[in-house]
Amino acid sequence: MLMAIVMLSCAVSSVLASSPYIARPEQQSSEQTYVAAKAYLLQLERDHTLGNNRANWLTGVRTFRQIHFTEKKGALGPSSLYMSAKTYQQMFERFKQPQDIKNAQNTFLELADLYPNHSLADDALFAAAQCAQQQPGQQQLASELYQKVVSLYPTGDQAAKAQAILTTPASKSTNASPSPESSIDQAQAPRLSSLSPAKYWSSPDYCRVVLQAPKPLPFTSGTITSTTDDNRLISFDIEKSHTTGNHLHSLPVSQGLLKRIVSRPLTEDTVRVNVEVESLAEYSIFSLNDPFRIVVDVRGAQAVTPPNQNSTFLPAKASNSSQQPKLAVNTRINTGALTIELSDQKKRLPAYTTPAMAKSDKRGALSLAQQLGLGIRKITIDPGHGGKDPGAMAFGLKEKDIVLRISQKVAALLQTNSRYEVVLTRNRDVFVPLEERTAMANTNKSDLFLSIHLNAHSEKRKNGVETYFLNLATDAAAMRVAALENATSTHNIGELQDILTMLMENSKIDESTRLARFVHNNLLKGYGNQYKPHDLGIKQAPFYVLLGAQMPAVLVELAFITNPEEAKLLQSEEHLNKIAELLAAGVAAYVDHHYSAALKY
């Protein structure tokens, strides 16, 4: 036992020393060990020298197991057990040892048994069913586990998928011989990943398509062709994957910009995806982790139009201004790794530009929005987390509940006092994926995006307010917050910065900075003598929820739920009302600043 602990400590120390994104603390907390272990797991996936040594994977399993042992009743207990099972699952895919898939199945079932009310319970049962399905003679057990997912967690995010599997002909008869169409699933299941049906959001000049896979997959940057009816076709290939039943899947959409999504087998281990759109100004393809998703963002030709030179910037109360032109942004292409992860590959077509966009004089430069005379009419407010994702928790409080109440109050104030149209990404306790939140803002053509969160830290004394906009992280603390909100490791955050390298030229950075300043300053100064929040500053960091936003967007961490004093305040309805008033006032101050600046000209 002593030797195992020594080996565990050495392994974790090695991870901390080798990772450029994780500082090596003098005394390592369970949270830091967990983050380091996830980073180590990613390292094993990518580094063939390390990943081909089975002993290294077992070190990862032991690390997560040790965290579970020490945090069994804590917040990391279920997560560490889930990661232990997931590591076994990846070991089976790589080494093909039957014991690994059995260990994965048993660990997933252990999680579901120990934590039946946790958000990961349905995920664990579903994963256990998948493990059973890959083992001879376990088909009946797999069906029973899928049925448990449906019956025990009917509102969970795995219920629909489990029901779909149960209703397919192959799952109705466990003794049935496999059809030729399903042979690829059984013969290559350990080697290939099945792509989930595409999710999409679309408006007349924007669409987002998301495909999910159980593990990171390599994919190409895509090509553009025209169809017979003058639509544009974006084609890209996903390797080491297959579609269910090895069929062509065609999803007619005909909603706004997006017309059709077609996926078909290109070779026995590659799927070609075609995204058909009505028009095309530019598109980008990037991936997100935990779980792995490939995201395709498309902006139509209507998105890049000449600005109205005679328009005037007006507040929302009297605004009839045109919509903001969405300008193209160059981003670095990163295709060096076998698995292209968190790397943006953008194709840019000619966009409209004018010298007026860079107008400035001795009175100071105006922002792009000020120059174009744009009004703020629609605002998207994003209450962080929700559903199976509780966010930060302490003192019996859950971040998801508090930020929803605050967001609803802010929405009511903005609608009543300023007559803005306000969209909430969620209006109840439901899980909304991060990429869906930004897509909702884009398809609703919002002019501002405000994501509301609460902070957390292992040091209970830590307190204060900090506000973020999307850009490269400048310090370790900003990366830590981004890692928590992205539900990923700091290792991923470092890679995410690759796709943001060229964002300094993006006008939304300047506008987001201004919005962050007005919101942040109002939160600091608005409490009077009643409460003096600690100023943690305005910072920049890469947040998934802000990625792809086509409007000024900020994320605000209102307080530390782990701080006893601030947690007590968060239980006061009067304090929540005050926070909502200050957030609404910050948005109004940002709009007034634009209006006043425009009047100078």
C-alpha cells in the first residue's frame, strides 16, 4: 500500500512538472491532483511513446481511484470514479484486453450504485451498457442497463439515446444474427467511434452544426463546392469513425441559412460530412473536449454587407437601426497533431470593408459599433450551468440555482426599464451544452451576450468580483477559472488559446472589453457602504461559452460561493436584487457610452 502511494505521488509530480499549464504547488489539493490527472490522460492519448505503455494508463487509473478514496463524500468523488472508468475504457480501445472493458463496466456500475442522485449516474449507466454491448454474451445485460437509464432517469440527457437503442431491431432480439449493415459496428467497434446525430441551430445569416463522438478524432479543415441549385457545400472528413449501420444519413433542414446535413462513409474508417448552406461568407471548424464535439460555424453572405453611412446610434428605447455587420476574422490553422483538438480552421471569403471603419481623430478612437451607428436591441443572458451540471457548490448552495435567479431578475429589469428584448439561454433548471448557448445568441441576432457565474476556490478566504472577455489567458488564475467554467482541464485551455492567437484584430474584442469595464465597475461601486467587494479585475481567458459569439460578450464571476461571508449574502433575496440592479445598470451604462460618443460626431 505504501509503495502504491509513493508511485502515485511520483506520477502526479511528474505530470505537474511536465505540463506547461499546471503550476507545481508546495501542497497539492485534491482539485489540483484531479486537474493534473486529466491533463496526464490527454498526454497519454497524444504521445505514442507514453500512451503505448499500459503501465502509464494504470497509473492514471490509480490516481483517480486515490482521489475517490479521499474525496468519496466530496464534490470530486463521483467525477474521479467516472474518470477511472473512462480510463479503463480507453485502455480497452488501445490494448484490446478483455479485463479492461470489464473493469470499466464494473466501475461505471459502482458509480451508479454509490451516487444514484448524481448528475453522472445516468451517464455511468449508459456507459456501462455500452461496455456490456462490446462483450460476448452480455447483450441481455446491455439491454437491461439501457432500460434502467430510461426508467430511472427519464429526464436525463442519456434517456433518449438509450430509448433509441432499445427500439432498433438489433436490440430487440439478443439472439438475432447481425445484419451485413451492422457488421461494421461489431467488427470495428473497438477501433472506430460512432458519430452521434448532428445538432444544429440556424438563422438567415448564421448556422452552427455540432457532431459528438465518444473520444477525440482527427478531422480535415474542409473544402467548398457549389450545388446544382447554387447552394454552397462545406465538406470535411472525420477519421477513425463510422455512421450507425454504415448508411448515408441525410438530414433535410431548410431552416434559414442551413439547408441539409449529409454524412456518409467515405472509406471503412472515414466519414465524410457535407453541410449545405444557402450562401457563404466564411466558415470555421474547431473541436471542443469533454465530451469531444466538432463544431462548424457558418456565416452567410447576408452577414457581410455595406454599413448604412447615414445611421445614428440610438439606445434601445427608440432604436430602428440596422443589424451589426459581422466581419471575418483570421485565425491560425493548427493541423500538426494527429488528433486536431481545440484548433480553429477558418476559410475566409472576400468581406466588405471601408475606411470609415477605422475612423478616429484627436478626440479619441471610436469603437466599430460606434462608427457604424448601431443600436442595442436584443440581449442574451446566460445563467451558467444547470440541470446535471450544478456548477460550484458550498454551504448547501448550488451555483446553477443562484445564477438562474439573478439572471431572471436582470432580464426583468432590462425588459421593464430599458425595453430591451431579452433572451435567456435557460429559464429553468435544465442542462444546456456550452456550444448551444452561443449558438442561441447568434441565431437570435443578439447585440450583447452576458454570461453569469459564481466563482469557487479551495481557499475559503478568497472573495471578490472578476469579469472576463474572450481572449488569450494572461495568468494562471484566469486559466483556472476558464478550466472550471469549461468543465475541462487547464491542459485543454492551453490548447484552446491556439485558435485565439489572431483575435486581437477582431473588433468584438474591443467592444467586449468596454462592456466588461462598465459591468465590472458598476458591480464594484454600486453597493455603497453596505458591502465592498474585492476587485479581482477585468481579465481575458478562453471560455467555450463565449467562443463564436458574434456580438460583444462577457462572463462575470459575481462572488465566491466558497467564501462564508459571500455565501451568506447570496442567500439574501435583497442582495440578489441588488446584484441584478447593478448588472442591468452596467449594461445601460455601456449603451449610454455609445450614444454619447456617437453624438460627438
